[in-house]
Amino acid sequence: MILPQHEQCSCRCIHQGRIDNAHEHALDPKENEQLAALFKAMGDPNRLRLLWALTGEEMCVCDLARFIGVTESAVSHQLRLLRQLHLVANRREGPVLYYRLDDAHVGELINLALEHLREDK
Amino acid sequence: MILPQHEQCSCRCIHQGRIDNAHEHALDPKENEQLAALFKAMGDPNRLRLLWALTGEEMCVCDLARFIGVTESAVSHQLRLLRQLHLVANRREGPVLYYRLDDAHVGELINLALEHLREDK
DNA sequence: TTATTATATGAATAAATGTTCAGATAGTAA
DNA sequence: TTACTATCTGAACATTTATTCATATAATAA
């Protein structure tokens, strides 16, 4: 990682000499935003409960609402967010919408994070 | 997943008959909170930049501050949060504190999420 | 058409959150 | 001790956010 020359660190970091050896690329600003939005979406207890419920099987909105104990309106708002971020997808069967995880990655992310939690405590 | 009998869904979910086949366990409430806190911590653009920077090598606070373009005070606040959640750890060398990712999981989480982002767009 | 069910949406409000500023602490050298 | 550097911390302020309420839409049946 290369820091701007005119802003060189004035501290006595021993590390200073190694600063050019790091990975050169800062994360693309747009990807940084998207990535942060994705993690933030997973970082709400109720949205995480929704995702967790859907690791089991697809569920309709009213079941999801009862499962996590909030109104269907609140769930609907949250599901919209999760849908926009491609964390969940849905399928209509008559008047009922069944939601599912959009992708295997989502479950993997949850499991990996759980591993991290359970390991070093 | 088993929903309380007295609150059976009144909708016409075809799915209703399958409700007992799902994974039986709701995520432990405490783990749910911890997991959400972990994702939420990663869900801030600046904190994510910090973590990204540290996937390259350990860095001191002032370098991190310049790297993401905020005050050292702001970085310090964020680093404390990340430390409390075991996302980063530090090591002192004289007056300088070097921060690093706490664990291989952290980088893996970022990479997995990046994969998800880049895949289905 | 009307009635009913399932879900979505907009606005408003209360709570949570990130940064800044001022000041405190820890380490080192003189 | 004093002076200097690197980092931390508490309080305050502005912004963001999750839920609620009321209403709207979509699908189905009568």
C-alpha cells in the first residue's frame, strides 16, 4: 500500500520502511460501499434471523413475521432491503410469496462468521 | 422449524405442510446478537477499509488514519470496536500500536462476500 | 363487480450510530 | 521532573435507521 508522499507519516513507526511491500490496491470505492452495505444488511438482529430461518427452507412472509416476532410490515421492509442486495429472492405461488436465500454464499457467510464467534472465546 | 401451535399461520401457504421438516433450531438469541454485532461492525465503509488495509499487513494507527482519510481519533474509536469483537488485535512497539486482523476468518469473510458481490451482477 | 387474503409501500417518529473536539493517558528521552 | 509523540476516551451533535401506522397493490374467489 502506497501512501501519498507529501503526507508521510511523522510517527516513528519501525514499520515505515515496509510500507511499500503491502498489497498495492485499495479496495475499489464502489465495491467498498457495496460490500459494506451487504455486511450492514446482515448486521441487524432481525434481518439475520430472517436469513437464518431461510437457511432451512423457503418461507412465506407471514410465517417469517411470526417466526421472528414482528409485524408483517416490518418483515416486508426488511425483505425488500435483503432482496435489493441479492441476499434473498422470492417466488410467487398465487397470492403467497415464498422467500429463499438468493445464493449459497449467504449461508456460507453466516456459517463462517459463526465459526469465528465460537472459536476464540 | 416449529411455530407455536396457537399461532398457526392463517394464510394459505401450500408450504404449511412442510413446516416441521425445516431445521428445528432457531439460532441461539445470544449468538444471534453476537453474530449481528460482528456483521454490523463490518458493515461500515470506514471500518471495512480498515479491515481491508489490514489484510495486507499490520499498520499503526496514524497510517491507518491517513489511509482511509479520517482523524486518528475516529480511527481509534473504530479500532476499539473492532478489537472488542475480536476482528483485530494489536501489538505495542514502544509508543506505537500495530494493528492486525485477529484471525484468518476475517479475511475469508471479506473475500467470500466479495465473491458474492462480483458473481451475480 | 365486491370481498377477502397476502404483501408492499410512504411517512413519521424514536432510537442508534459515526465523527469531531477537547482533553486524558502511556511511552520515551532529556 | 519536563517535553514530545502516539494513542485513547467522553461528551455532543448530526445523520442514519428500524419500526409502526395507515394505506395501496396484487391475486383469488364469489
